[in-house]
Amino acid sequence: MRRFEWLPGIDHAGLDLPTRQTAGAAGYDLCACEDMEIAPDSIALVGTGLRIMLPDGEFLAIYARSSLAVKRRLMLANSVGVIDADYFGNPGNGGHIMIPLWNFGLHPATVLRGERIAQGIIMSAGKADDDGPTLCSRQGGFGSTGI
């Protein structure tokens, strides 16, 4: 089963669950669930208020919207984000999809609640034929394998 859902306790009034904007679109638009100002040459984790349930062997790839860099001087701090299937409901933050935005401009940048800031693309994660046991279990929230 694949589905986006709101995190418990998040104010999602007036916000929509992610959708693809056209029939041919690969990505689901992800919006900020809060207003945030990002100082020049700084990184901020912008919450979406969302989590995603995915079957084992799939992940959500996160890409910044192309207009953010060109028009706003904002880009994904880690280039591409990866939301693993076992991130859903983890003890650290419930699986909250956070978007790490870097302001590479000279002025503060404001992200508004409801603004589309990223795209999520559901992808398959292949495994090597000789894939062995995992080394650890998820320890918590963002960047949470503990390695």
C-alpha cells in the first residue's frame, strides 16, 4: 500500500495531500506546513506535516522544485532526499517528511505555508543478489540510522 497522510497533531487546515499536477507528472508536489524565514547561507528543515507509507523495496525521492533555485535562491541542501519505507512512523518524529532548504542567496528567503517547495517521486529500490542482513535498525527521525 502507498499513501500520504497527515502526521497526528499537525494543523493541516487549508492544505491538501500531495497530488500530481498532470497525468504525465512523475512527482507529487510537497508543500510547507508552516511559514519559515531562511537566513542567507543557512539551512532550514521545512516541515510538510506529511508522512508516507510505502511497501518494502520502495522509497520516496525528494527533489526541490526547479523554480526555487532560479527564482528564490533556494535549493535542497542534500541535493536529493531519500525517504525509506521504514521511515514511516519512526519513534523520532513519526516519519515527518522534512525538506532541508539551503538559502544560497544574499537576502533572507521566506517560505509560506502551503507553498509547493519540493516534489516526491515514488521509486523502486533494487537490492544486490547477495544482500545480507541489515546492520542496524532505524533509531529515530531525520538522518536516523545512527551510522
